[in-house]
Amino acid sequence: MIKLKKSDLKKSDILSENIKIIVNYLKIFRPISIILYGGYGRGEGSYFFNQKGQLKPYNDYDILLITDNKIENHDLSLAKKNLEDKIDIRWIDLSQMTTKRLKVLEPKIFNYDLKYASKIIYGEKNILDLIPEMSSKDLGLKDADILFKTRMWTLLGSLNSDGFNKQLDADEIRFFRNQMAKALLAVMDILLLQKKAYHFSYTSRTKILKNLYSTKKEVLELVSWAVNEKL
């Protein structure tokens, strides 16, 4: 049995309490399943201590509702805002997908991660079996292009027009460091996609990268920093 450290138990408690709030609120839509994906879904979500010394989730919660019928976008937007207020988190990404759509998902990073690295927090536990089997070798370089553009856009957008010409506060520094880490991790993902060696876990990706690019010391150091910063 794995013995969790005290800090891990606190993180686990925070996530469990937030999941209860999410599920109790979103059950009104009568979804077939509620899925937590992204970093928290695969057990690699980020946490930080706020100014009061309280441990808080840092990144957004990515939540997917699986339904038979489409929910009105207005209702989803309202639910998203209300959940952000209830949980006291900066962002919640709330989306929906029908069971029919699940059955025809193509090999892409999002779909691959959804199938193999998500957490069912409510409803039908085997719902992800509807997604066709796929291998990381099936992932194309179009995902690499999307990664590059989105990560560079969010990195540049993490600073206002003054850039580094003014003193950043603690929240601004944390946000910039997080976006810089994501940009570096996108470099790792692109390198792995080129080798058909992508993995859904950041920790596993780092190990694979070290094996494939053992001579690229500077890249490995930067990625190691980024993983530690992100996690």
C-alpha cells in the first residue's frame, strides 16, 4: 500500500470536496456521466498556498458532461459561473459531448488524454469505453502545431503591455511562471509527437524525453524545471 504524505492527503481532501460540489450542482442536467479531465483528472493538478496560507487548486478544473441531448449553451455558461463562485477557483472549463460523438472521436491529444487519463466523478463508469481505441503513435503533427500556437499565445498574453517594465505582484509572477512552464512543456510534447512517443502523464513524458534526447542537456534541464513548476 502506498503511504500518502500529509501534503498529499490535504490535496486529496481539497479535490474530493470540490468534486462533491461539482457533482451535486451538475446533476440537475441529468448527465449520463460527469468527467474530470486535464491535470486534475490524471492526478497531476497544480496547487499553491494563498496569502492566508491556505492550500488551493491553481489551474482550472476541466469538466465534461456526457449527455444524450444537447444542453443549452446559456445554461452551461451560467453553471460555469456559479461553480467558480462556489469553489473559489479562477477558472472552470465546462463542456458537453453526446454519446454519439464519443463513438467517432479521432486520434488527437485531447481525445487520447480523455480516454486514457480522465476521472469519472459521476454516472456511468465505463462511458469512456465508447471512445475508439487509439495509440499515441496515431497522433499527428497537427496537434504539435496547435500546441505551439496556443502555448505561445497564452505565454505572451500573460503579461500586460508594460511587460517587465513594472514590478509584478505575487499572483502575476505565479501566472507568468505557470505559462512559461506550459510553453516549455509544449516543446517536450512536440518533440515526443515527432517520435510517436507521446504519453498522457507529464512524469512519464519526462522519462521518455530523457531516453530519447539524452544529449540535449539544456532542453532536459528546462523541461525538468517546467514539470516541477507545473506540478
